[in-house]
Amino acid sequence: MADAALRLTTLAEELLGTPLPVRVRAWDGSEAGPADAPVLVVRSRRALRRLLWKPGELGLARAWVAGELDIEGDLYEALDRIAGLLWDRGAGTKSVVHAVQAVRDPRLRAGARELIGLAGPWPPPPPPPEEVRRRTGPLHTKRRDKEAISHHYDVGNDFYGLVLGPSMVYSCAYFGEGAGGTTLEEAQHAKLDLISRKLGLREGTRLLDVGCGWGSMAIHAAREYGARVTGITLSKEQAAYARKRVAHEGLTDRVEIRVQDYRDVTDGPYDAISSIGMAEHVGSVQYRQYADDLFALLKPGGRLLNHQIARRPEPNEEAYHVDEFIDAYVFPDGELAPLGRTVGTLEDAGFEVRDVESIREHYALTLRRWVANLETNWSAAVRATSLGRARVWRLYMAASALSFERNKIGVNQVLAVRPGKDGTSGMPLRARTWNPAPR
């Protein structure tokens, strides 16, 4: 009799102590759970072997990337329903991590035997090829950071073009009120222009764009404001693409793109520095050096715009750890810090922080547009990279959109200045003059 779904559902509810909020369909065609809920499809018993071998997020991630786990119905609704089981640790309901590890408890050995019986013969399958290779050595050395950046960005410019759209901007866009009528390209242009105005760019301004991506900020600053821009990235594919764009725009006399670590930039001082979606890669062990180096590269009165994702503070900061799925498949060695720590570190380095703008809701809107792009161009995206990587990005971006919407994470633009020796900032007397007045 086909009953794997019922057995799985019963066992999961015993371990979790709560009804499953999704319907389950198993590899034998059986189904169990609420009829009106999204369906969690367990296509193969290999998914269970992965989960037993690597309990928690990493086992689940491997099964998802390999296509052994899937969701039918609204992906956002499904992720929202199971978020408490997957990511909300300590929120009253046991997480999957704790629940699966609990099978080692003598009281639950019967459930463990049931799960092992359902999982089938050992050993588990090898990790999907999209998983980052085993890393060695200290965190955030130049070599290791370059490898991490390559894993994330050197997966094909064509793939990113399908996801990001013509703007080729891989950071939070800036939507107007009534965002439904704003295209992604318009919102990305507005974000680049907002940063340019916050930095006070004008003809001849010398700008360093740290983590320049595919060159969008550098091109915007040079074309729209007449800035002279140096863009740096650790990704060879990004740099090659950005140089072609610069040449196409006729801006080679104003924009230089380098494959270079920010720690190796020595040709300051600059009038302004933009760091957009790059600081998440820096890591806590290097963040003070990051702040010190950027401070040293600015002239007195020079401005820094640091656009960075932030997490909520932990009650015990020592307990913070990087999400296993993101670490293994998306941003190897990436770390998020609370906003207060970022601001404090910039101030410790000598910066005067002049403005902080939270644009959390904007990132949720951006991510939903990227997911829609990926789904619309699914076949082409798979051809451009791999089925597993396309599955990684769909899950990652959809889950991240929900995290921004639920205030689990945020994103902030921190504008700071290197004050002169006499304390002068060169900033306008009235704050936020870069934002147009409402009509």
C-alpha cells in the first residue's frame, strides 16, 4: 500500500510537536496533510538519506538543489508556512534542525528507526556539484575571498542577465510610492542616482566603486555626473563584462575597471567611495580593516556610501552563525552584521556617520522581480548555468524576499564622511537634500 506520505507526516508531527502546515506528496504517489495547502513533494527517498546524514538546513538544501524535494503551488506561501520549522529557532516550535537531531534521544529511537526504514539503503548520495568546494585556511584571506567571490559571481553573465534584467544591478532597487507601476530598470536607475546624489558627485569627482559588479554604478556616475571612476571587483567575468559595457558607452576615458582586492588599492585619495552590496562579503574579522582602508583612501571631506544588508541583533551574539544553505550554495563565507555594529565600526575608524536610510521593503520588491524574471526565463536560465544552480537562486531569492518582508533582515544606506582636521564635513546644512521634495 502506498502510504509513505502519511508515515512521513505522522513522524514529522511527532518530532515537531505541531501539525505540518503543508501537504506532503511522497515518491510512491501517496499524499497527506491539509488539502488546501501548498504541496511539499518528496520525489525520492534520497532526500531522507541526505537529511539523516546531514540533519538540518544543509541536508534539506542538498535535497532541494538535487530536485529530490520540491514545492507545488505558491512558493512564497509554502516558505512562509514552513518558515517557523526551518529558520525561526527558539520561537516556541522546534526547528527541523533540532527535531532531526532529536532522533538520537532514546525516547525517540522508534521514530528514528521508522525514518531510517523509509530512507532506504545507505550511503547517501554525494552533494550536488553546485555546493561550494571544501574550504581551508583562515577566513577572509585574499585568496579565500577571491575563491568565494568566484563561486558566487563567475557562474555566467548570461544567467545573471536573465535574472537581473537590462540594468545588471545585483543589489536593492529604489522604488517610488505605488511601486507596482515602477519597472525594475527604473527602480535600479533611481537607486544609482540616489547614491550619486548622496555622494555629491559632479564633473571631475574621483569615485572608487568597491565591488563594482557589472559596472552599472561606474557607468551611471561617469555618464550622468561626469565622475572619473575606478571600479574594482574580484570576479574576472564581471570585470570583462563591465569593460565591454564601458567601451560601448564610450566612457573608457572616464572609467577604469580592475580585478583587485580593496585591500590592495593604493592610488588614493578619492573624493567619494561607493560600496554597494559588497560589505556582506568582508566578514567580521576584517570589517575594521575594511573601514580603516576606505577611510585612508578618502580625502578630508570625502564621502562613503555603504549599502549593506543587516541582520537583527541576536540576544547572544556569540551564538550567531551563517545559514548553512547560503554558506554552501550562495555566499560562501558571507556574514551579516547588525546595523549598530556597522555604524560603530565606521565611527571607530574615524568616519562621521551623517545619514542612515533603511530601504528594507525595497529589497523585498526587488527580489520578487528577480524571482519573476527567473521563472519567466527558466529554460534559458538552466541552459546558461545548471538546473541545480537555477534551483538555488529561486529558493534563495524567494526566501530572502520573505525575510525582508518579515523584518528578519534589512538593508541600509549609511552615508559617512571623513572629516577634516578642523572637524569640517563639507556636508550641506540641511539633511537629505539629495531627495526631491514631495509634490
